Amino acid sequence: MKRRNVFLNIILSCAMLTLLLPDLWAQNYGQVRALKNRAETVTRQKNHFVAQVLRSYNIPCQVTEEGIVARLHIQNRWYEVNQIEIIPVTEEVEGGYQVIAHEIFFYTEGDILHLVSAATIR
């Protein structure tokens, strides 16, 4: 009798998992898809902002089809860009902080190029 109860409990547990897991997976999948879409949007905005800043300072650059700044031309030399980091420059105002500029770091093979722009990301 005891074995029969254990066996029935296992079957019921498996049945419950079979019914509940698809709903849980669907919710997580939807959240992951939304986060992935947001990440793609933010990356696209970042790349557009960097290219816009470079154009405003008349710094020649090469951009990939995806809009990523791949190379910079500075002082008669092309630099291959491996990574770009954008750091907001803030100022304390009444009620908090306000972004007044951005520091942009371009990491290349042997150098780190630094640009400060008064432009802000919108």
C-alpha cells in the first residue's frame, strides 16, 4: 500500500510539472526576448551617438554595416577600435544630478583614445 502511494505521488508530481513548466518557460522566454530587444536598441543608440559625436568634431571614421565605429583616423593614422566606453559627466543640481557631457574612450590595440563631448544621449 505504501509503495502504491509513493508511486501515485510520483506520477502526480510529474503530471503537475508537465502542466506547469510550459507556462513558466513561456513567461521567461518573453522576458528574455524583451530584454534582448532592449539591449539591441540601446546598442544601436550608443553606436549612433558615437558616430554622431565623431562627425560633429570632424574626426574621420569607418563604420560597419551595423553602425559600429570600427576605425578612427587621427593624425594621419588609422586606429582599429576594439571597444568603446561611454561615461556620463554629471553635475549636481537641485534635486539630484544632471548629465552635462560624456567622456568617450576608444580602446585600440596599443592606445586608449579619449574624447569629451558636450553632446548628451537622447
